[in-house]
Amino acid sequence: MIDSFYSANDHFTIIPAVMLALFGCAILIFDFVLFPDPRQRKWLLIFVVLAEGFTGFGLFRQQAFIASSGPLDGFHGTVMVDGFSVFFNWIFLVAALIVSVVSYRYLENAGEHHGEYYSLILFAQCGMYFLATGTDLVTLFVGLELMALSFYVMVGFLRSEKRSNEAAMKYLLLGAFSSGFLAYGFSVLYGIAHSTRLTEVAAAVASRGLWDPVVYLALITTSVGLLFKVAAAPFHMWAPDAYEGAPTTVTAYLSVASKAASFAFLLRLFYGQMAPFAGLREVWGPILAVVAVVTMTVGNLAAINQSNVKRLLAYSSISHAGYMLLGLVAGNERGITGIAVYVMVYTFMNLGAFLVLVALRRQKIIGDEMDDISGLMKKSPGYAVLMLIFLLSLAGIPPTAGFLGKYYIFLSLIEARQYTLAVIATLYAAVAIYYYFRIVKSMFVSELREKAPMATSFGMRVALTVSGVMTLAIGIYPEPFLRLAQTSLLR
Amino acid sequence: MDQHLLSIILLTPLAGLLVLLFIPSKSKNLIRVWANLAALAGFLVSLPLLQRFQNGVPGFQFEERANWIPTLGVHYHIGIDGISLLLVMLTTLMGCVAMLVSWSGIQDRTKEYYAMFLLLQTGMIGVFLSLDFFVFYIFWELVLVPMYFIIGIWGGPRKLYAAIKFFLYTLAGSVLMLLGILTLYFQHSQQFGFYTFEISELMKTAMPLNLQQWVFWAFFIGFAIKVPMFPFHTWLPDAHVEAPTAGSVILAAVLLKMGTYGFLRFSLPLLPKASMDQNIVRILAVLSIVGIIYGALVCLMQKDWKKLVAYSSVSHLGFCTLGIFSMNPNGIAGSVIQQVNHGISTGMLFMVIGVIYERRHTREISEYGGLAHVMPRFAIIFAIAMLSSAGLPLLNGFVGEFTILQGAFEANWAWAAFAVTGVILGAAYLLWLYQRTMLGQVTNGKNLTIPDMNFREVAMFVPLIAWAVWIGIYPKPYFDILRQPVQEIVERVRPGYFNGNQPALARNTATPAAAQAGGAR
């Protein structure tokens, strides 16, 4: 009897998430008992590393299993472990690990080093796990909320800073609003299918015909919720404020992992055999194309005039979401692989760029204005050169990783014969260069203004090296990484 | 060694760069010496090419090929033919000279400066060696970043504006070119069922004329901005004027050639139908002629010495593109020789300006006058550079321009008639410049005490002058080197051009459309 509720199979499909949740709780408990002194709290990293180690092991076993016997579903089809889920989970893992490793010095400098920060990171990752793995409306929704709730708290983690509080409030209100839309859409879908499983929903939607108003309603409300989560225009308004106000480490995590998870979510609903909306491509294709172009326009044009580097990167990340959406607009295999590749390279380059900003935060200095970064080459050439690599990669200049992401997106658009979109997308790449190179100019040409040394730490050095090396390695020898990204199509 | 010769040439500057990074930035002289040695080594390793290159062998020589990214069909495939041989030699030599030019001009952030130059050198050589479109694109973009820094950090007063303008312009062009590349790549995969970026493979792709034309325009924007052809030239004066001397030298001598080389290596052979399309050829020839005349006219009214030389590039590169789009052996061979010539003579002119700028820190032509009395050595060298640029017989410029005009005449006599005015105007603005700056009495007291050129400064001109004289007096080896690759290009664009029984002239004087019809027959 018990077997049908929780079999070994089921266990295998969620073990990484279980590990994350358990260690997250363990941190909450042991933080009180073991580390009353804030200065010792960096040892909590051991828990994080252990959690990620177990998670990684679980993912590794899942990967091996899929490679030999194909995708595996559990809990009566509410979760599904496939190449797609494993690929995205690796990305969440890398992001979570890198972010936690650099956080302690930042939080100490900000005077807000608390244990729950690390458990929130793990809880958020646990939510992401279900966004990538879930194949059931309720599972997906719960995963989304788990992730979002953790982020609401993390964005407002700097309790004494107005900016952080404001950001959290904005993010919470708009986030709740969009979750409402999403839940409404899901309820309509449930009404159509009398089931929450994606496969059944997809079948019911397919039997309804293309322009059925109820399906249309579900599509629109769900898309609004999803586009909000990926920060696509016109639902991007929360992103710059939340990104700017949040602790920079959280911004990095939010911009990378949360975005990747939202894209995984989006793809689960819009692409593939069990996606409810895959058959409605004719309906949402043109709309999504417009959304993608508007997103790139808003992101790129708004970034041009920013004087705050963090905010500039926030707008740039909006424009990157536009590029990723284009992969879905193209809708062919290469486009979807392109999204996977883009998400992968984006993880390293965007994390890297934010890490440099993290190191600019010192005891009394916020350090995210353009002036703070000026003359960085004279002060710490290593950071400046790494930042240059990340920015070149964000701009898509070969031989950095970012070029490959753009390459796939452009090629998928050409394969889909969307030449106009391809031209627009390429020209925005030239616009992007302008604002990225404002940062470069500031670092390499402008005079040094702020002489206080960077806030480095062992974790920071490791994380930066990893991001930098990966950004270059994926760019110079992408073969193994491209193969990995292609496994995400297995489902 | 032969089978890896090109890789060695490509990687020597990079190896120099790696060692350079370990030299402490305080020991500036050591950095200078090392960078110069690295560039010299780069030139020396390229010399064996001259000896071992075999004229008349079809296809590419010294080829190297290895898988790089199998998923995408990218190969590390490099090789040279006659055209790239000349441009590679130009690059390695100019790289060497540019290092020498920078010796006393660059005092600030020396290490970064030389590091950027060595990186630039690798990028430029890579562009001329690549036989795989993906690899080509990587090197093509790699060149932008160091050049941005060279202009942006060590340039003149408006350096940042010039640097970002250069970067944006070129990048906008090259991303559109990327779309063209990807279209071609996709078409090829549709027809043959596998993905590859190799040019020899992509050449087999059969595309409808309409699509070829689109791809051609995509390539055109990328290459034309780089050349720069007439409406896209506005970045050039800014970049040239603001760049440090060595930056201008490299920019003029090598970077611009990447555009013309792109036309020869990619546009023409990969898209033969579009390249022979009557309208396209006509538009490009007209743009070239407009560039020639417009550039020359703008030169006539310049008050800034460096800007004058910068605009003269627009005019001279117009000749190069006109030669290419004449689509006959004379035009194309002349174009390649003129590319080398332009590298030599404009390189020298920029170096001349560098020499005087280091002494007086102004480029206003009106500030000078009668310098020949004060600096006799300088006057002689400037005269040679100026005359070689103006196309005086027995110097290099004449050979190139003459052959191009011959080719243009074969294609359409009106083109040649218009282009010839560019030669006249060219002589006018250069001689007038010389007269205003060097001849007459010394009018400005500050000029009386300028020291003449020292040994290093003379030494950096010697190889270039020698080369200019060699091409001017005995250009036959160059035409021999170019005959085979040029024939291949013409044969590709106009099949049957060489084995028709009629005398070549009868067909060549006709318009391209008629010639195309002749080729089709």
C-alpha cells in the first residue's frame, strides 16, 4: 500500500530537493545552537557545501540514469526527471553555490550576517528544483511560490537600508499580483482538463481547438504571470528596483537562478509534448515576438543612461530575457537548445559581473555607482580584466561564452526564417556594446576616485576565478558544454 | 615545420604577450625591448613563407586543419594563397614597425599598450589566415577590443568618442555580416545534411539569386564599414585622428584591408551570382568612385594634417574596391597590390605625422611651413612617402593605381574616367600639403628649433621605403604571386572567362551584364 504513495522511484526523482530542504532546516536550527557570534557564521557555508554536494550527487545519479534508460516520472506523473530538469538543476546548483560562497564578506560588511540567509538560498533552490522538474500545475505553482517567497525575504535582507525594504515591498506586491494571474490561469486550465497533470491538460487543450475563448483566457493569464517572472516587458517594472535595492549577492542570484528557473517553467508550459500551450503556437508566436522585441528595446534603451552599475546590469538582464524569448519564438530545436546554452553562459557571465560589484561593497561604501568602479584597472587589475571579460561576454563578443548564446539564438531565427527579428536582435547587440563599454571606459580610462581596497575574500577569489574561467572556456572550447545543453532536449 | 608554419606565425605575438604579462609594469624599457623583439620575431617567422610559397599552385598552401567544435561544424582551418600571403607579410612587417614607432610616444601604461598591440597582431593575422568562417569571425571581432583600448586610452583629446564610434560602427556591421554567414551556413546544411563553416564547403552551396543578394548585402555592410566605403566612412577620420601614431598606422595599413580582403575571400567566391549581378556591381562601383572623388575633395579642404591623411585613405581604398568590382584579373590584382601600397604609403604618412607631432604637439597645417630647412632628413622621407602615396611612377602607388584603372577601363571606360580624377586630385592635395608644411620660409618661430629625425626614427622608415621602391621598380613578383588566386576568383565569378576563344578584350569592354551573358553562353 505504502509503495504506491512513495516508491523508490519517487524517492529518486526528488532526492536533491529533499536534501536542499533538510539542510535548509538544519541551518536554521544549528545557526542558533552553534554560532551565536556573527563572525563565526561563515562556517554555515559548510552546510551549504554539503547540501550542494548531496544535491549534486543526486543529480549526477539522475543524469546517469536518464542516459541509460530515459526520462523517469514520479509521484504519479507530478514530477519528471529528464535531461531538461537535470540540466537546469545543475545551473541552479552552480548559481546557489557561487552566490553563497561570496556572501559572507558582503553580509558582514553590510552588518546583516544571519544564518537564515543560507537556508533561504537553499529553499529558493528547492523551489527552483520543482519548477524545472514539476509536470503538474500544483507542483509547479508550489515550486514557484517557494522560490518567490524566499526571494521576497532575501531582497529585503538589508533591514536597515531603505532601498532594500522598498525593493522587497515592490517585489512582493507585484509578485503576488502576478502569482494571482498565474493561479487564475491554472484554475482555468484545471477547469478545462479536470486534472492538474500537464499531459492531461495538454490533451484537453488540444481537443478544444485553436481559438476557444476559455483556452485563450488561460493562455493570456498564464503568460502574464510567466512574463512577469522572467521580467519581460511590459511586466518588467519590478526588476530594476528589486535588483538595485536587493543585496548585490541576492541580485546576482535573482538575476541568474530565478531567471533560469522561470525560463524552465516557461518552457515546460510552452514547448514539448506535454506542454499545454505548445499547440497554440500560431496564437502566441506573434505576440511573444512582439514581447521579445519590446523587452530588448526597453532593456537596452533604458540601460544606456544609467549611472548606477547595478541598475544598468538590471536593465541589461531584461534585454537578455528578450534574447532568450526569441529562442522560443523561433520555436525550433535549435532555439530551445539556444535557450539552454544562453541560460548556461548567462549564469557564469552575469554572476561574474555582479560578483565584481559585490567586491566593491565595503564597510561604509555601497559601491554600485559608476564612479565607484572608475579607475579599477589602476587599483585592482585582476578584477578589472575579469569584469572586462564578463562584459564582453554579456555583449556577445567572441571568443567569450556570450557569443555562443547569441549565435544559437540568431541561427534559430534564421532557421525559422524570422529574418526581421534576427536583424533587430543583432542590431541591439551593437546598442548593448555602448552601455557595457561605458563601464569598461570607466574602469580602464577614467581616473581612480575611490581608493579603498576591494572587499576580497577566499570565497570571492574562488568564485570569480570559476566564473571567469568558465566564461572563457565555454567561449574557446564549447564542445562539451554544447553537448550538455543538447541533453536538455531529452524529454 | 612547414605544416605548422602558419600556426607559429599566428601564435608568436600571443606567446610574446604571455611573457610580457610577467614583466613588472615598472620596468618600461624592458617591456619596450621585449615587445619589439616579439614583433620582430613575428616578422622573422613569417619570412620563410616568401621562400617556400609556390606560385601558380591552385588552392591554398601551408594548410592546417583540425576539428574544433564538431557540434557546430567549426574547424581550425588556416592556409594562405597569394592574396593572403601579401597581406600577412604586410601585417607582420607593419606590426614590427608600429612597435618601433611607439618607442618614445607611449610613456603611460606601457605594458597594457604593448599587450594590446600584440593581441591585435594575432587577431589581424588570424583574419588573413582563416579558411573557416567561424574562426574568421572570431578573429575579426577579436581585433575590435584591443583597437578600442589603443584609441580610447592612448588617443588624443576626443579619444573616447572616437573609440566607441569605431567600435559601434564596426560591430553593427559585423553582426549583420554574422547573420549573412549563418544564412549561408544554414542553406548549406539544408542541401548537404551536415553543418560546416568551411569556406571550401560553403562554396558548393547553391542558392537562389534573391537569397544570394540578401547575403551579399549582409556581407557588404560588414566589409564596407571596415574598408570603409563611401557612406560608411564617417568613423574613420575620428578614429584616425584620435588614435596614437602606431594605432593610426596599423589601422590604415592593416585593419582597413580586412574589409577589402573580406570582399575578395568571401563575398566574391561564395556569392558569385550576386557579385556579378548588374545592379550590385554598378552600385558598388559608383560608391567606390564617389569615395575616391569625395575623399580627395575633402582632403583638399582639411586644416588638420592627420585628418587629411585619414581622408586620403577613403580615396585610396575607393580605388581598391573599384578594382575588386571591375571583376577582371587586372582590377583584382591591382586592388591587392594597391592594398599593400596603401599600407606602406599611408603607414609612412602617419608615421611622418607622428614624428612631427611628438615634437610640436599640434597637427594644424598652418602651424608649420618651411620645415625642409630645419629638418632635411624629415623632408626627404616625407617626400618619398608623399610621392608614393600620390602614385609617382617608379614608386609603388603608381603600379597599383595604374593596374586598377586598366581593370576599370576594361570593365567600363566611364568608371576609369571618373576614377582618374581621383589620381589627379590625390597629387594635388598631397603636393599642396607638402608645399604648405615643408617648403618656403619658416614662418613660425617655434619650428626653428625642432630637432631632425634620430636614428630610430629613420630606421623605422627604411624597410617601408625599400618595399615601396621594390614594388615601384620591379612589381613582377607580386603579379606572379597574385596570378593564380586572382584567376581562381575571376573564374569563379565569371565562369569561362579564361577559355573563351574570342579575344578577351571583346568581352571585357562590354558592361558586366553583357559579360555575364557571355559567361552564361
